[in-house]
Amino acid sequence: MDYQVPQFIEVEDKLVGPLTLKQFLYVAGSAGLCIIFFSYLSFFFAFVLSIPVAGFGLALAFYKINGKPFIDVLEAGFNYYTSKRLMLWKYTAPTKEENNAAAAASAAAETAARPVRGAPRLTRGKLSELAWSLDVPMGAESAPQRRSDS
């Protein structure tokens, strides 16, 4: 018996025109709140209050940050600011053993960084010769045969 495996499960269905249900609710809620402002307040105050409400509703409906919906980012920010955080740093002066170990490590790193005397240096010319010799096959079997017409 064959079963169909659902595909595109991350894509939400468009229920109200080109909008998903969540997008429609965000836009309708902000529009409803703006209508309430305009019906109960003077035009100036209603206009001043409805601009941020409409912007917030549109951001909730359509704005994404790094591919995540704006509501998820708001939730993460709210959880970050309301959770308890305790960060302490107490300075302790390094001991003589730690200073000696750090000095020994820096001296070892410095000696390892110095070039060894007598070691062959790889120049650009030698590097290109090496690359050419690796690209060109060597040996009698793989060498191209030349004809001599004489």
C-alpha cells in the first residue's frame, strides 16, 4: 500500500486572499484598533496613535528577520529581558606559577615561529616548477611519443 508523504509542511496555507490566517488576524486587529482610535479620539490623537499600531501590525504580519517571523524575535527579546541573569567577574591577580607558565608558552611560540636555519625555502619559482612537474606526467610510458621523419 502506497502512502503519500506530505510536502511543503513549513508553508502556511493562504486562507484570506493572499494572506495566511495569522497575517490576516494581525492586519485586521491593528486596523480594528485604529478604527476604535478614530471613532473615540480626536483626529490628531487618533492619527498619532494609529501610526505605530498600524506599523506594528504590518511588521507582525510581513516583516522577517533572518528568515524568522517578527513575533518570534519579539518573544525571544521579551524572554531575554525578563529572565534572570547573574554575571559576576572577580579579578584575581595571577600567581608566579601562572606568570612563569605564560612566559614559557610565549617563548615556545616565538621559537616555533622562527624559520629553521638550513631548511629549504620555497620560492614562487620553485613552487611553480613543482606544480608543473605534478601536472605533467613523467616516465617513458606516459610521455608522448615523438616521430622522427629522418
